Amino acid sequence: MRAIAMYHHTPIDSLPVELLAHIFSLGTHHVRDSDDSDDSPPFTAESVKAPLIYGSVCRHWRAVTLRTAALYTSVCITPLLLRPSADGDVLDTIPISMYVARSRACPLDILIDARDPEWDAFADDGSYYIPPFSAGHMQTALRTLLPHLVRWRSLVVLTDLYIPMAAALRPLGAALATHGAPQLMDLRLLRCDAHAQAPDTDDVLFAGLAVDALGAPTPRLRNLQLVGVPAVWDTLPALLRPAFPSAPASLETLELSYLPHGTQPTLSQLARLLHAAPAMQRVVLRGSCLPSFSAFSLSPALAFSDAPAVFRLTSIVADDTADLEPPALPLLRALSLSCSSPPAALALLKLFGATPRLAEITLDDAEGAILPFGIDPSGTSGDAPLIATQAQAGGGAAAVLAGVLPGRPGAAALFPALARLTLRGALYPPTMAARDAEFIIGGTRMRTRCTPTTRSRTRMRGLCRRRSGRRGARWGWRRRWG
């Protein structure tokens, strides 16, 4: 009896209800720190169960958790919610509806992780892969959540193949056009399909995110991430339209990566999207982020030797590069480009010419075999190439970022605030053992780290889910490379 009496008078029971609720909130919601990756998940299928665990301790704790709506704002949908039935697996929407109801009027953070932990994107067993989380399951999830669109604060959708993603894009685009999402701040749509950019998929119809140009906006959207997911690029700027003309722009981070062939935005469409986001601070463009560029040649041929190797881009032809006004992005500080085409990379660098605060540039070879382009360091070349790499007598590597920098002394640099340059996947002659390169940018010397080339197949394995060896195993967020 004494033990029971002591249990009923534990110190934590004397805490005010508000303080106890705050402790529960800290134990439920992850607080991001500076070491977290931008792609780290906001929560998982396990972390969202925290309020249920707290509520099972005692009646007092259960009453506190039920009265604290903020504990139920994270809605996680995974294949673990699939239940067998006579007609096949069905999505159990009871936990989803329970969290939506208990969160009352609080903003909702939604994670739909439809990936299969046992799927190997590179397995070649001749069978047709059918994901366990089907398009029908995705439609069921959206039907449950879309009536509460005005409460959405973030939406993250991850799929292995495009079919479940397309099932989410259709109702999502229609709802955004009709009702808008006034509280939506984070929209991330990521798909892993190892064949997305293969040449033989040009005839595949990829239904992109379609937004009505006259529809309701998402005036608070700060982060837009489309990985392997295209959009109707002419109307996508409408998604960023402010609630009223005098309202400030909100989008701060944009990522467009690994878009299927034939669905990439043109340079002018990308420029219009950037014009609609003057508050942009970070842009990531990976893979085939632009349509194919043509009519370019290189000279001389690549030769691994001690002699300086300078590769010149003699011409660039794009569909709409003429008279293209670079968008004014006064707050842009970080730019990451990964293109399989050097002309596309150069055109993109030119597009970001009006960025006085751009301090960090990352150039990545999307195919793992792109040639380092550049101008003659003496400044006598009239071309406008990307990167020049040459060997020095001391055995080190000296590189000059010259893509759109002027070729004559005394001219102003395009990126005057540039302080950090990262090269990934560049080819180096065997004699160049050192990877620490010295960059001369606008007369300023800086040192940086260059990573050697890796093949795109290896990088796709970081994006795609591999076999876990056991069903129901937990799987993590998409792994970055570099």
C-alpha cells in the first residue's frame, strides 16, 4: 500500500498540466538542429506513436494527451497501415482519421511513405514489379486528407514508381486549384525510378503536378522539392502567387531533380518560375533539369598528360536563350547544379547572373563522366566555357571557374560574393594526385575540395530503395551522395 501511495504522489504528478503537455510535445516532435540534413524526415511511423504511449501510462497522462491537440499534428502513412481483406490489401484509415480529429484546428504535417523496403530497383529477374502500396491506396489516403487541405502545413510523398505518385498528383492539383493551401509551407514530392531518365522512356506519359493559373495559391510555401516528379511548368508559378499583391514572396528553397526525359522545363519556363520567387535562398537542379542542348563541340580531345588540358565550348544552342532576362534573386546564397550536358550547365549559370549574394556553388556531373570545360586562364579566349583544369609542375591541381566570368582583366565578376566552390564527379588526369584545388575567382583565391568521378548507377542506388532482407524492416530517408 505504501508503494501505491508513493506512486500516486510522484514528483511528475505535481507538474502543471501545461508543463507536462510541453514535455510530451518535446518527446513527440523532432527539433531540427544544424547537423540535420535538409532531407531528414520530420517524423517516422514510430515517432508519431509517442502520444499514444504517453496516454497508456495512467489516466492523468491520457487526459493530458487527449487535451493537447498539438501532439497529433503528425500524420504518417506507410505500407504498415495496409490490412488484408477479401479483395486484397486495403488501407486502414482509422488511425489517420483519429489523428486528424484529435489535432482539431492545428496545422497538419503529412508524410506518405509508399516505398517498399524489399524492392530492388536494379533487380533483373524478368518479373513485373507491383508495389504493395498501390495507386488505389494513394487515392484512399488523399480522399481522407484532402478535406482538411486548409490545415496542411507540410506534405511529403515518397514512392518507388511513378504510378502511385501520379495517383496523388491528380487530386492534389485539383484541390490546390479549387481551394488552395493557405498554411502549406513545405511540399516535397520524391520518386525513385531507376528507369526514369533512360532514353527508351521518352514515350511514357508522365502526368505532372498541374496547377490552375487562376486557382487559389499557396502564399506561405517556403520549400518546393520535386524529385523525379514533373509539373506543368507554365502554370507552376501560380502556385507561388501571394495572397494579395503587396504580400512578400515566400519560396526560399527550390529543388528540381531527375525529371523524366521530355518533361523538363525549358530555360524560359525555369526563368519564369524563378521570377515568381524573388525571396529564393537556395536552388538545387540535379540530373536532366533542362531539355537536351545541341550543337556543341569540344577541342582538343581529352588527353591525360602533364600538359594543360583546356576544353572549349564553341557554341550553345537552346530553344529560348535569346533575350532571356536573368531573374533578380537578391537573397540567393547557395546554388547546386548537376547536369549531364555542359551547355545546359553553362546556360543555367548564366541564368543566375543577377545574384549579388551568391556565396556557394556546387557543380556535379550527373552522368559521372562529364568533361571539365573551361577557358584559357590567360583570358585570351573568346568562348564562355565552364571549368578549366590543368596540371601544375608541383603536381597539384589548379582550376579556374570561368563559366560566365569575363575573359578580360579588370571586368566585374558575375558572382562577386562567391566564397565556396565544390566540384563533384570531375575527371582528373592520373598524374594529378591532389584533390585540393585552388580556385581563382574574380581575382580572389580560395581553396576547396574536389571529389573524383562516380558513376550514375551508384548514385541512383542512394536514391532507390534496396532489399532489406526482411519484411517490415524500417527504412530511412533518401540518402544523399557526395
